[in-house]
Amino acid sequence: MLMGALKLINVRNCLITLAWCIIAQSVKAQNVVKVDDNVPQHIFSYGEIESLPDPGNTISFADVLKPEVAARFKKSTTFTPKYYNSKSYFWYKFKIKNSSQTKKHWLLEFFDQTINDITLYVPLADNTYKTYKYGYKYNFEQREYKHKNFTLDLDNKSDTVSTYYVKIRATQAANVLIVLRDIHWYIEYALSEYLIFGLFFGMILIFSLYNLLMFIAIRQSRYLYYVLYNLSIGFYEMCQDGIAFQYLWPNTPVLNQYSVGTAIFLSSIFGMLFTLNFLYLKTKAPRLYNWMLALITLRCLFYIACLFDQRLFTYKVIEFIPMLFAFGSGVYVLRRGFKAARFFVAGYLFLLIGFSIKILLFLDVLWIPYGVLTHYSLSFCFVIEMVLVSFAIGDSIRHLRKKKDNVQKRMIQQLQINHDLKDTLNNELSNLVEQRTKELVENAIVIKQQNDELQSMNLLLKEQAESISNLNGLLELDNHELQVNIEKVTRARVMSQDVDFEEFSKIYPDRESCFKYLSELKWEHSYTCRKCGNNNYLSGHLPYSRRCTKCRYEESVIAYTIFQNTKIPITKSFYMLFLIYTSKGSITSNKLSEILEIRQSTCWSYRDKIKKIMDERKKELKNVGAEGWSKLVLEHTDKDN
């Protein structure tokens, strides 16, 4: 009885042990993906993929097939396995339940195009394996399917369960995203995807061309920075999705190691430069401006470090810092009253949302579902940001145009005030002259009466004649002083106000007066020959020119001045220089052409030349008063001499 009881206990223990082994094996067993014609595609996830790290690249494929090594594979605990350690190789395996009843042709597709080397071991009917090589380090022409993703035909006409092995090596962090698709769904998906790519890149080119034309027309650097920013974004998307490798450098795979990092670096730099110029940070927020320059410098240094250590390209999360800083700068400037920044802030808000979604996807946050919207979330947000920032640029242009119209209205009002003041002054001067004339007439009558009365008195006549002579001298002196005062008032008024060409011509009525003024201005201190340094001269053949008495070198009055080689009449050149100076360069070439009846292109060229000289002599022109325009006439070399 005792022996029978012991045997019964042993049998029970064996059954319990066997049951636990079966349960443990079922828990550990890898999930098998079945081929189903009703499901056009399936993404391998969680327990459907098992992984094994191989840090020293010491595990061969023959070792992987051994039971003791196969037992070391572990199921993925995330939606898709992530490749973080760029120093290590990784083995992955997955199982597919084939079906002899399937009527479709099935493909195996690897999504992440940034993986350097993928070695795929495909089981054959004779229990052997065929090896396939994919990856960024191989020429694009070696692919069976000329598609941005790595694609393989499957032989699934049997009812067996096939185990596939993958060995991966990447220099950057990557997603091990494997998809099973039927070829019809693959073609439909590929055509739709490339259509979306075409629309996306087409929008980038259209926006870039529009802003390039704006840059050519207005010559403001913000438009050029925005063009380069958009092109960098497009280049980044092409590199990230494998489009650049497919179409730009299919036979130069070495560029793939630097393309994504370089593209995102360029987009970051040009984005920050655009932010600096568009938000006017230098004037509206000087401290933020300095911080932004420091951030640009640090980003450049980090990129240089990435060129020496490609693993640093993995840390794309640092791009969140420039985006966040640009967004914060936009909020700050918007709160300071710059209304055009509202679209800029909205655009960068979408960009931050898209970038955050990509980070959460990479970190396998469970509540972020994987799909087309989330996979291309950053691209969608780029498009929205591009549209909103374009609105911001348009809003900024409208703001500047409104400001310009207000300035023009104020100028017109000021011109009207000046006109009224001119009429008032002329009336006062006319009354004064009339009054003085009346006094002279009255004095002449008195003198005549006195002459008639004193005809018989010779001695008194002589004294009266002397008195009359003295009185006439005083009157002439008064008239001369009055005329001088009138000229001074007229000249001061002309030099300090915006007047028409007719009034300006009162000061410089002809070529002779202009040359005389240039002569006095040019040789105000002394004459020195430019050839031999002699200080003695004679009059030259041309009006107001000077000829050296030693070497006979003759220098015209307009030589080495801003009027040299100009085809515009000297009187109009004087007036154009005066208009551009008094308007501080804001007067347009169209307005100059209208006033002076000169071709607009000539006015534009002359105006551009004068503005450059004004910028160069900004400090010299500061607080010089009404005669400041004359500081632009001579070249610096003349001044030095």
C-alpha cells in the first residue's frame, strides 16, 4: 500500500510539472502572424517580434539557430522595437503562417530608411535560408523594387510557419518597423504616398519661389532666410523618407550618413535667422537677440561635432530648443504690440505639436496611436506652419504699407503747412517792400518841395543836397540789408524744408551757380594738385576749373565729387541730392522721376548711390543741420586732402 501511494504521488507531481511546462511554453511562445486575404496589411508589433542584442558581433546565423541561443530572444514590449545602441548589432525574428489558399501576392516591407545594414534570412522549402542585403549603405539600384522602403517578395503558397531572421546595424537610432502587405495594397499605398510627397514638395517650391520674388523686389533678408528655411525643411523630409537617396544620390550611399542631420541643422539655423529678422529682435528684444545668436553659435558647434561622431546625429530632440525659443520670442514680441507675430506664433505652435508627437512616438507612449496621421504628423505641421508664417509675412507687409501711407499723409500735411507759411512770408515781404517804397516816394516829394523852396537859397541848397545825399546812402544801405536778409531767409527756408524745383532754383538757378558753389566747397581751405602736390594754380579751360602751374594738370570742378560722370543736368542733380537727403532716403525713384522728369531707372541708380554714401557717412552727418546734404558731395579722399 505504501509503495502504491508513493507511485501515485510521483505520477501526480510529474503531471503538475508537465502542466506548468506547457503553460510556461505557451506564455513564452512567439505570436505568429497569419496570411489573410481579408487583411491587406499587417504591422508586426509587440510579441510578434523577438530581439537579441549582439554587442560584439559574435553571434553568427548558425548560432542563432541553436536552441540555447534561440532561447535568449525576448519579445518586444513596445509597439515596434527601437534601435538605440549604435555600437551594437541586433538580431530580430518573426514568424509568418503561410496559406496555400491565398490568391494574393504578398510582400515584406521595412519602413525605416535610415538603417545602414539589414541582413534578412528567408527560409526556403528545403529548410535552408536565403540571404538578402538591404540598407542605406548599398546603392539604390541594387533594390528589387525601386521604392524608398526596403521590400521583398514572399513565397507563401504553403501552409507552413516560416521563421524569418533579421540582423540590423545602424549608426543612428531607428525603428524596426516591419509590415506584411499584399501587392495590390502596396501599389495603391505607394501611389498615394508619392502623390502626397509631390503635393508637399510642390507647396514648398511654390512658397519658396514666391518669397524669392519678394526678396528680389524688396531686398530684405528675411525673405531669403525664409526661402532657405523652406528648402531645408523639404530637404529634411526627402532625406528622412528616403526620397533624396532615390532621386538625388542613388549611387552615393555614403551621403545618407550625413544627409538627415545636415538637413535638420540647416532648417534650424535658417529658421532662427528668419526669426531674428522677422520679429525685429535686435530692436524689439535686444536680450533675446543676443540669446538667439548664442544659440545659433552653439548649434553650429554641435553640428561640427556630429561630423566627427555620427552617433550625435541621433539626438534630434535638441531641435526642440530652437523651436521653443523661436515660439517664446514670437509670444514676447506679440505681447509687446507687434501684431504680425500672431500668425508666426500659431505656426510655430503647430510645429511644436508635430515635433512633440514624433518624440512621443519614438518613446512608444501607448496613448499615441501609430498611423498615417501620426507618422506624417511633423510633415502636416510643417505645411500648416508654412502657410501661417506666409500669412504673417503678408500681415507684416500690410503693416509696413499702412505705416508708409501714414508717413506720406503727414508729409503732405507738412508740405501744405510749408506752402501756407511761404505765402504768408511772401505777403509780409511784399507789404514791407510796398511800405518802404511808399516812404521813399513820400521822401522824394518832400525833397522836391524843399528843392523848389530853396532854389533861391544857394547856401541852404548845398546843405540840403548833402542831407539828401546822406539820406539816399542810408536808404541804399537799408535796401541792401533788406535784400541780404531776404536772400538769407529764402536760403534758410529752402535748405530746411521740402520745396519744389522752381524754388530750389532760386539758390542754384543755373550751371554757373552750381559750379561756383562746388568750387567754393571743394577748395574751401586750399588748392593742392593731385599729381604733384603743388599749391599754386591758374584758371583752367572749363568754368571754375583749376590748372596746376607746375605740372599743368587741370582738374574740373565736378571731378572727385558725386556729380562726376553723371548725365543728369547739374541743377537737377543738386535738387535730387537735396531731396534724397531731406527725406533721409525714403523718397522713391518713381517720385524722383515724376518731379524731375527723368527716367525712373536713372533715378533709382542715382538714389541707390546716394543712400549708400549716406549709410557710410552716418556718423559724419549726425547733427550737421540743414547744410548736411553738402557733406555728401565730395569723396572722402578729397576731404582728406
